[in-house]
Amino acid sequence: MGLFDIFSRKNTTSLITSIDKLLDIMDHSLLVFRDGVKDYLYDDEAGFDENLVSMATLESEAGEIIREIERSLYSRGYLIRARGDIMRLLERLDHIINIISVDLVQFEIEAPNIPVELRREFMKLTELASLAVEGTIPGTKAYFTQPKDIAETTSRVYFYEKEAVKLSQSIKRTVFHNMTEDLKLSEKFHLRYFALHIEDLAKAAVKVAEQLSVMAIKRSL
């Protein structure tokens, strides 16, 4: 029996439903992340605190669903061929949610001084990284239903990741080359650190896209 036939079985419905729930949480986390960064950049402390609470709840919910999916995978012997790949995919999705949560918490803990003239760039970087992650959602869903569509959906991931890397580099270049009189060296390193960690979100999305590509090839065999 091929992998496509396996995922067409009725008793995989609950597994796919759980994965859809996880993807919904990741999508919601991205909205919270964008709002959280915006609230931080524009000094909305109350809004930022609400986003921190929301993100903590979402991360907890994601963890519970991942454990539920893992139990489901190990209780279904007919999924043994796909189990390892799905587990690796789950790890990469979980890593994305963890990055989102950690990045927001780091804003709260370290309170970076982001100059007014860089607010738009940091907001744009956040949006590009989020769009890269959003591109993994239809690709993940396609794996279980229409694996031939994975390449088309994940191409957006690579595009937005490249744009995020370019903008992150531009921010770093501006900080170190054009703001020599405005910032201390320690502040420059701090800004580089936060640009890098938002950029890492986009790179984590590429890891998901790469995993999906491998899984799509296996499903076509």
C-alpha cells in the first residue's frame, strides 16, 4: 500500500485534524508575534504584555497537540513508513513556535533600544519572516492530501526567506556603517542580535520547506 493510500484511510482523519490544529496555532502565533513586535516598537506596553500572555498560552497548546500527534503516530502501525518524516516535520514546526515565543520574551527581558528610524525596517523584517513561515502551512497540508502541490506552495517560503535575509543584512549595515555617532558599540551589537533572531525565524521556515520536499519525493515513489 502506498503512502497516499495510507493517508486516505478513514482512521487517519484524527491525525490530520490534529496537525491542522497545530498549524492553526502556528498561524495564530505569527499574528501575536507581529502584533507583539509592533507594540514593542511603538511603546504599547499593555498590548505587548497581552501578546506575551497569549504567546505563552499558544506555546503550551502547541506542545499538548504535538504530544497527541506523537501518540497517534506510534499507535498506528501502518504509518511506520511515514512516522520518522512526520516526527521530523513536527520538530521543525515546534522549533518555529519556540523561536516566536523566545523572540518575544527576549524583547521583554533585554528591552533593546531600537532607534525611531529603524522601526519600519524591524517591522518589515518581522513581516517577511512571518510570511516565510506562513508559506509552510499550505505545504504541510498538501503533504497529506495533494503532495504534488508542495513545491508550488513552498516556493513562497524561499522567496520570503531571501527577502528577510537581505533586509536583515541591510539593517546590520545601517547600524554599523551609518549610525556611528548615534549608538554605542554595545547597542549596535544588541540591534544586530535582534535582527539576526528575527531572520532565524525565516530560516527555520526553510528547514520546514526542505523537509516537506523530501517527504513529497518519498510519497511519489
